Amino acid sequence: MSEPFVPRELHGKRLIGYSLGYMGILSAEIFRGVFIFQFYVYTVNLNSILVTIGMAMRLIVAAISAIVFGVLADNKKPGKLGKRRPFLFYLLPVWVLTTILIWLPPWYCPKNNSMYLPTALYLWVILILNAISGMSILSVHASMLPEQSQTHKNREKAASMGTILAIIVSIVALFLPLVVQSLLKDPENAKWWEPAGKVILFYIPLIGVGFAIFGLISVIITFFSVDESFHTIIPNVETRKKSVMETFHHMIVPAKDKNYRKFVLVGFFTNISGMMLGILIFPFLTYTLKFKGTSFFIYIIISVSCKFGWFFVWKKVLKKHALVRGYSICVAASAIAAFLELLFLIEFLIFEFKVVLFVITMGTVLGSIYGFGLFAGPLASALIYEAAAENKEMNTDKAVSEISGAYFGLNSFLLSVAGAVGSLIIGLMLAGPNEEDPIWITLALASMGIFYLMSFLILRKIEINEELLEIKPSISEELASKTLK
């Protein structure tokens, strides 16, 4: 008598271990994302356009790498270490090294030459190598989820765990550079030749080393937490090797999926705004709100309270409303809050009112951004299963294994392109004297609302088959259960 089909799920140590890998890489990504512009523009003295060109190059390379590694993982024949797990280690040493070196430029730009090319070239090369190595881990890690978690309820649980961990690391990744900023007697003048700049050049590389070590340990934990033994017991999982042309064709497949195309466009526009926020937060605190010393810790209080507070709000919304509707409410809240940033253009606002307004607007945006993961992860997995169910020539489990890398790869591709677009927008808006202009910084921050609004309009048009939110046993899984017996 065969054992009943039991869908694979992530629980306990395996769930925490799987989530830690993303958390470790994300911590270094957030730290780099929020402070690299501040570090190279306001301390190293590199022109903002050159910095954002480097950031855009990194993101474009990351976009291409995401799809390439996703497809490579789809094509890989399962071995003793699994199918996708080995990709976690292939370029991990390169990621660790570049995560450290990015904060140790061998040349600073001269006082009268912010277009100094040796510094720009160094930054660009390190960013590109970091992008390739980072996406070899993140893309494959994301494509594991549909195989490791086969029920909608468990994917929501995994998304909740990932969101909580993301909130924690985002707080830490922002708290440490804010501590450094609070040590500066004159944060508006922090070039490398100035006293404040010397403080930054000492502490920031140390923080970078810490995040690199944490990322390394986290990925190792994930490697030993993920179980891919099911690949060896499910029949007919041999993967045919694809040529280069076939590989690129494979990348285009999810782009033809009407619903999934809308989904990635939603992520595309929300990520443009997310990138803009990450770049602008330190200039906004320094030049618009004029924070100094312990005032910087106001942002930490807002970040902690609003991220966790809104997280529980979005959890309730997720339970009360359908997946797409709940996601739409979350994006709409971000759009409204972002447009309210325009109120900072009113000159006669007193400092205390600005702080209250900052709590309302920035707190809502931050809380909503970290709520996106509650909806996006389960929605992506549901759309992948919906696409897999349309393949009548193979069982669902094998179909998901064949396409999940390409689907998540396409999503990562557009998210990276979105980041590149967002960084270039900021580079152009804050070029030259605008780097320290509070009006331009405020306008750039408020423009996030435009992209959130576009996401909201697209998201409302997505339709999913609710019956496919829970995976049903396929023929291969029934055979596998007999084999296990």
C-alpha cells in the first residue's frame, strides 16, 4: 500500500535556514544600496552621474546574470549535492571579496576634479563583479521556493518569514551608517579631506566587512538547510542540455505569459521607487531635514516602528482580502504617501511638524515596501503553477522545475533594470549643484509616487486561478511516494 501524497513544505529550522541565505545577501545589498551614493558622492567626491552610471551598469549586469543563472539551474542535472544548491557556492568567494573592496577605493577624487576616471573605473569594475556573483546566489535561491514549498499557505508562511528577516536586516543595515553619521560634527561637509570625511572612511569599510562575513555564513547555512533529494526519487527528471540560442528562447517564455508579464511590470515600477528611496534617504535627512547628531536616530525609530507596525497591518489585509486586491491596497498606500512628500517644499514648516510629516509619509512608504514581499512571493509562485498546469505533456512538479528558474530570472532581470532606471533618474536630477539642493532632493523623493501609481493600475488587471493556489499531487509524485514506500 502506497503512502499518501504529502506536499513539500518549509518549516522550523529548514524555513529559517532557507530564509537566512536571502537575509545575509540582502543585508549587504541594502547597506550598499543606501550608502554607496552618499559614500562616493559626498565623501570620495565622485560626480553623481558617474556613480549612478556605475550603479546602473551593476544592475543591468545583474539583470542579465539573473536570467542566465536561473536557466543554468533549470538545465542542470541533479547531482549528489542537488540541482540548484551548488550554485550557492560557485561565486560566493567573489561576492565576499567585492562586498569588502567596494568600500576601499585606492584613489579618491581630487578636490577640483569630481570626474576622476580611475576612481570611477574602479567602482564600475567592482560593482559589475559583485553583480554577477550576487545574482548567482539570489536568482537560484528565489527559484528554489516553488520546489521547496508546494502549498499556498506554506509559501505565505515563507514570505512572512522572509519579510520579517528583511525588515530586521534593513534596520541594522541603516542603523550602522546612521550611527556613523551621528558622529559627524558637520555632516553637510564630509569630503575625504575634511574631518567628517575621515570618520566615514574609517568606519564604513569596517561595517562592509561585517556584512560580507554575515552573508558568507548565511549562505552556508542555507546550503545545508535545503533538501533537494526529491530530484533523485521522481522519475524522468533528466534535463536536455540547451544551446545558447535555445537558452535565450527559454528566457523569453515567461515574457509571453500575459499574467506574469503584468506581475513583473508591477515589480518593475515599484522597484524604481524603491531604488530612488534607497539613494535619497541620507541626502534627504542631511540636506532637507537638516538632521545632526542624535537627530539621525529619529529615522531608526520610524523605521523600526513603522516597518513592523505596517507588517502586521498587511498580514491582516492578506488574510481578509484576495491576494491581488491586498497587494493593490499596499501599493496604493505607497503612492499616496510618496506624493505627500511634496509638502516638504513648503518653506515655513517648523522642524517638529516636518518630523511628524516624515513619520506619516516615510513611515507608510517603508512599511508598504516591506509588505510587498507578503504578496509578491505567493503571487509569483501561484502564477508559475498556473503556467505549469497548462503543460499537458509533463507532470506539474517537473513542469515547475523546468520553468521556475526562467520565471524568477525574468523577474530578477526587470527588477534590476528598474533599479538601473531609478538610479539614473536620481543621478540626472541631482547632478552638479543639485546634489545638496533640498528642493531637488524633495522633488526626486516625491516622484516615487508616479511609479507606484503605475504599478497600482497594472496590478488591478492581474487575474489568477484560485484553485491553483494549492498544488495537487502529480503522477510523478504518486510514483515517488510508492518508491519511498
